[in-house]
Amino acid sequence: MLTLVIGILIIIVIGAILFWVIDRFAPDARLAQLLKLLVVLICLGAIINRLLPLIGYPSVL
């Protein structure tokens, strides 16, 4: 259970770092919004992938 929480926290930290990089280096606001949406979706997918075995479904990867 502790490894699950640590893994989810690592995913959240990586997502926050990517948000900062996008804010810092994306020249267009519209592009930045799309990239942030992509980061959120990928992070949510990774978190759900870690939670699936906990609720009884096999992991996707």
C-alpha cells in the first residue's frame, strides 16, 4: 500500500514539473492549455492504471 501511495505521489510531482515547464516554455497560450490537458490525461491514466489491481481488475500494462 505504501508503494502505491509513493507511486501516485511521484506521478503527481512529475505532472507538476511538466506544468511548470509548459508554463515556462510554451509560446502560445492555446498550445499551453492543450499540453496541460494532455499532461492531466496521461497522469490520470497512470494513476488509474496503478489503482486497477487494488479494485480487482488486471493492470493494463
